[in-house]
Amino acid sequence: MTAAHCTTCPYCGVGCGVAVEKSSDGAVAVSGDVAHPANQGRLCVKGSALGETLDLTGRLLQPQVDGRTVGWDEALDQVALRFSRVIEQYGPQAVAFYASGQLLTEDYYVANKLMKGFIGAANIDTNSRLCMASAVVGYKRAFGGDAVPCCYEDIEQADLVILTGSNTAWAHPVVYQRLVKARRERPQMRVVVIDPRETATCDIADLHLPLRPGSDAALFTGALRWLAQHDGLDNAFLHRHANGVEETLAAVADWAPERVADFCGLPLKDVLAFFNLLKTSRDWVTLYSMGINQSSSGADKCNAIINLHLAGGRIGRPGSGPFSITGQPNAMGGREVGGLANQLAAHMGFSDEDIDRVQRFWQSPGIARQPGLNAVELFQAMAAGQVKAVWIMGTNPAVSLPDADAVRQALKQCPLVVVSEVMAVTDTAELAHIRLPALAWGEKEGSVTNSERCISRQRAFLPPPGEARADWWILSQVAQRMGYGAAFGYRHPSEIFSEHAALSGFENNGTRAFDISLLAPWDRERWLHMTPVQWPVNARHPGGCRRLFGDGRFFHADGKAQLLPVTPRLPQNAVSPRYPLVLNTGRIRDQWHTMTRTGKAARLMRHLSEPFCEMHPQDAAELGIVDNALVRLSSPHGWMLARAQCHPGQRRGSVFAPMHWNGQFTAQGRVDSLIPPVVDAHSGQPESKHAPVRVSLWPTNWQAEIFLRAEVAPPVGIYWSRVAQDGLTHYIMAGQRPVEDWQEWLLRHFPLEGLTLQTAQLAQRGLHVIGWRQGEVQLAFYVRRQAPLLDRPAILGAFAQPPVSGPQRLALLAGRGATGQPAAGATICSCFGVGENRIIAAIQGGCHNAGELGERLQCGTNCGSCLSELKKLIQRHAAQRVA
């Protein structure tokens, strides 16, 4: 092994440090960086599997123009020429960039500079609009700047941790495990989870408040009133350091506990228990994420949380603060460089003073003078023919934006779509006129900023594959060809970072929160060896700053914080007799965004292998839906297919579906096709947690699974989901039309020539087929009336080590392991591939807790994301053992 390369994980906003070691044969070993302050050596299962996503299968490795593979000069010339023609004919407002929290800060900076400073329009927005735009508005209104006041240590030092709108155990697992460890070491700590669903995060909760979807602001507003009436406010802090106190307290006057309980759909005793915990706990941290931000009143929900912290004086000190945890690795970096359409660079806005300052710094010929189109508006303007050219970088809006079918249609009719991507085929890239191959994680150099304002380096440890290039280089080359060469002559990302750092301090004088000017003089060598540091990094804070506002000074002109009166309201999208259920969308444990990277790792597909819809059992029963049935979810905007999961922890009247699946992994599983394009009026962030839908049984005539060595597309006209497997193609399938001759159907859709087929005809239209060639398994196919129950690990094992005896071959034909070998069951622990049946057997064999299971099977000993499921299995099967 060579010396470890220290880099940063490309997934969520926790910003974990990663140590990468390469062996002489090219193998890559990934582990947590014990020296990184964010994770201290921990990694979640996604981070642990990074080494399994580095192959070049499916990569875009050469530029393409109108379907032709071309060289870089032609591709760059065409991008510059076509954008320039649109600008010349229709003006700069007719073009747009749509960027991503997957970009590095240096890439983001160049994109923002080109669009706002030189093209002269502010039509650059980012998928971070879908993630944390409401949090930005909340912080700016309260503090005068987009400044997260907390650090991860505060979570560990708090007496009370409030988790709201966040399934932290699955979405930010390393933060959650830091909390679990702190709770174990400080048992007096209390944890409250506020979420309509019972999630894995509730495993640690002293109090779970399953409130009515969208009612969060009422809970925090009522808490402020209750504290005001029970001597729970820090009046000295408010007097010295805050404005808007009287107006805000007047606005909460009508929110008595009884009204809060009724509005939120919670027992009064639980509401009062929460309020009392606030009163009796010295320090609190509130962790909030998408469940708060993704709302038509998301910004007000954020300010309701911040109001509570300001009024209680729980800010600016260890163990306290309102802490927005971001969804993407560089959402914060995008905020710093002005990646949102309503910002200029370095946390500046569109005041005349800021516009003049940035223009002078950039020596810009024609800077944007007003905010541009945010993400949802941008694609609506495209559909209306107003935006005629768009450059999409490192994101997949045809899957991830609300009203995704309308987004797809807008892209189809747009005269020019340019996509910078690492993958050759995505739902969005399929619609592009020009595709530009970008570097992926492990190949590119730059910096990112995590949820606690910590700037870290992403380092390259792999050579650029094919013709792939860094995003900053691609953008700079296009800028030069558009005539802006003098301002875009960058030779290395360190030069971009230095310019970015210098702008952060330019005419700042302590008036702007973001200031890393002390890093501006760094040369390339020092930048290359940068260690993690939290901003601000300036003359006042030369070593960075762990937490903000300890001196009680904020970034409004008078130095005070601002409390904001909030009027709680439920989401605009009301249910109706036609659409009687509320759809909540979100992440699952082992996948990331639209699966471009995580979908390549076989072990990350084993926990949850296809789109699902989680429902309360009573709601399902009333609709004639049973567990594991296929269902159709419909809204006025679109529809999807998913596998039903009946879960008593789901609130009645609500359903949950994951956001990850796309057209490369399933037939009709894009959940955002159901989401209406309703946004927060202040932040532009979509209401992704509250879409009225109906759910109905999708009746099937047959259901099947197929495993085969060949790479082949699925049949059309059926339900299918692709499950990543090492060296194999694996589809889960179902159809509504009967198939008269299954062997003929298989021959028509799959390459079976030359195979010896071993078949077993079953009752109820069942058929199992194993295809052999020279003693090796080439195909395994199982079809039944209902979903076949299979031992997938045993089937996969037969492809690697073919069965030789008669009983072994018969077991494979039956879809199970050899006689005497119990099926592993559904994967619970992805880190070590431990199945449910093995865990149950260990419980029945005497394992009484998760620690004992870990000692015997290793499950739960790495990222810890499966611990909640382990504990539920222990409770269920230990009770059966006693019975």
C-alpha cells in the first residue's frame, strides 16, 4: 500500500474525512480519516463503499455534440458559439446555468463569475435550492448573514438535542453516531425527535412527537409562548442583543399549549413534556434539515426555531444553537460563492453597494444587477420559451426537481441543453445536445465546506480517465472563447481559491459573516496541503472559529439579532377526496440522491432494492393493499410504481417514498414526478414533503426475478427495477398481462442462445429456469403469481461457485441455498452483508443485545446505521423466545 491520501467524502453535508490507500495493483482501500474533525475516523456505509464506485463502467469519457463524439476544441467552441448566439439574439436573460452541491467550491466560483459577472444575468441556481435555501433565509433574517452558529461538538455537549425534520440516523449517520456516543457517555442528555414518521432516528429519543405534517412552526411558536409565561426567556440577552422581541412575543400570544396540541395533532401531555424539557435544560441544540426546509413556509419554520434559541439565550455558547445540517457535500461552498440566483459571491447580495463592490473586484464589463431565476422558476421559464439555453452541471433535474415530468418536457423543447456529467446516461443527459465529460470524486482537486462551516480539501488520487476534465477548466475555456479570457486565465484550482478568499475580505471590515481573507495569500503548495478549518479565517480568527456569536454581536447593521413574528400555517397543498393521502419524500440509508454513484455498488442495493411506499397498515387495509404488493401512487402531476411497506410507525393519512430511483434503475419510480411546483415565497424552496396523492393496488398477473451474466436492457411495458450486482444483471420484474409461454418470452427478451435450460414448472403459473453453459450458471429466472421468495445471496453465490451435486442444483432451481444452509434473509447490515435470518438465528441462539450480535456477526459495528433495526429484531424475537 502507498501512503494514504486524505480527502473528503462526496456525499452528505457532514463532510467526513476519508483516507484512501492504493495498492500496486490499483486496488483502493477507503477508511475514515481519524484526524478529520467532522468524523474522527467514522464513515457511514455509503462512505465505506466509495472504493466500489470508482470503476469506469457507464462513464462519459469524451465530449459529444449532437450525438457525435468530438474533441475538446470543437465541443468548447460549440458551447461558446451557441451560448453567444442566444445572448446576441435574445439577451443574457435567455441563458441559464443549473449547478450542484456536488461541485467543488472552485468550480462553483468560476460558474458564478461567468454567469453573473460577465454574461451579465443572475440565472445561475443550484440543486442546493432544493436542500437548504429556507435555512439561508432564516439565518439571514435572524443574524444578518448566512452563518451557521454551531459546530458538531455542540451536539455532544448539549443537555437537550432536538432533531426536527431529519431522519439523522439515515441521512447524516456519522452525526447521529456522534450523538449516540455522547448520549452513552452522558446519560443525563435528553433527545427529542419531531417527525410525523417513526424513523430509525427515534431509536434514541426520550420523546418522539409525531406531529401533523407541516405543523412544525406551531410547536416552536407555542414553545416560545410557554417559556415566556414560565420565566424561561433570557431577558438580559434579548435586551442587549436582539430586536423584534415585543412583536414576536405578541405574535405567539394565541398559541396556548392546547391550541398547539390540536394544530399539531399531538397529545397535550407530550407537548407540555417538550416545553418543560426546554425550560429545565441548560443547553439545547436543534438539528433541522429537509423536513423543515422543504416547505412552502420553510423559511418561517426556520425562524420559529431560531426565535426560540434567541429568546432562550441558547446560542453562541457550547452545547447550544440552531443547527441546519445540509444535504450535500458542498451546499455551503455554493452559498459562499453565490451559487444561488439571489446572491452574489462571498455572501453579498444585490444591493447597489454589493453590486458595485463585486464588479470592481472582478473588473466585470456588465454584472447582473438583479436576482435571477431560482431552480423551479428557471425550468418553468424554459417551458415558456424564455430560457433558450441551459448548462447543467453535476446534477439530474429531470429526476430531482418537483413536477419532474414537466421539467423533462421543458428540457426536450429547449433549443440548447449542455450537460457536464461523469455518467454517459442519466435522465437529464439523455436530453442534452452537448455532453461534456467531467472529473469524478477521486479525480478532481478542490475544496468543500460542510454543515459546520469547515472547509476541507477533496484530493485527486486517480488519473483523469479518457478526456474527462475539471469543471473549472471547462468553464474557463468556454469563458475564454466567449471573449472573457483575461478574467478566466486560471491554471490551477488554487488560483481560483485564492481569488475567492480575497473577495471574501474585500471591503469587508467585519460586516459580512463569510471571511477567509487570511487564506488568500496562500500559494499552490500551501493550498495543496490545507487542513480542515472553520470559517471565518481572518485577522480576528487566524485559526478559524468553532462557533459564532459568543460575543452577542450579529451581522445586522446595529449588531443585533432579529426575532421575526411567525404565523404558523399548514401546507398549501390540501388533500381531497380524489387525493386523500399526504406524500412525504426523503432519503434512505444506503443510497444518495439519484443513485449515479451509489447505484453502482452492489452492497448498497441490498438493504432496499427497489422503490417503496411506506404506509400505515390501516390505510393499506382500507385500500386493499397488503405488505409487499406493488402500488401506484398518483397526483395531479404524475405517477409512480413502488413496493408497499406497511409500517405502524407511519402516521395515518401519510405515506413516504424515497427520492432516489430514476429511469436507469426502475421503470416508473421517479417520486418527484408527483410533487407540485409549490415553493416558499421567501426562499424558492419546493414543498417536497406534502404532496396530495392517492395510492391504489397495481394488480399483477406475475412477478419475477432474473439474474444473468449478460448486460441487457429490461423488457418494455412491464414494471422492473435493476439491482446492482458484481458482474451480473439482476432485475425484479412484474407484469399485468399474462404470458402464455415463458420460455418463448425469455428467448425473446434475453440472450439464451447456446444455454442448456433446467426448468421446474410450479403451480399457479410458476416457472423456475436455470441456464447452464459448460458447467457454469449463466441465468437464473424465477416467476410466480406473487413475488417469489428467494435466497438471493445463495443464487449469487452459485454464479461465483457453481453447484455440482444434484441436490445443490435442485436447491438453486428452487431459489434457495443447499440443504441445511438457511437463507440469509433481507440484508440488514450492508457494511458486512448480514441478513435478517442470520440475525434472528443469533438472537434465538442467545444474543440478548446489539453488542452481542456485533461480536458474533459484526453487524452494527461499523457505521451503526442498522442498530435501530437490530434492536427491533431483538425485541420481537426475544419476546417470542420467552413466549
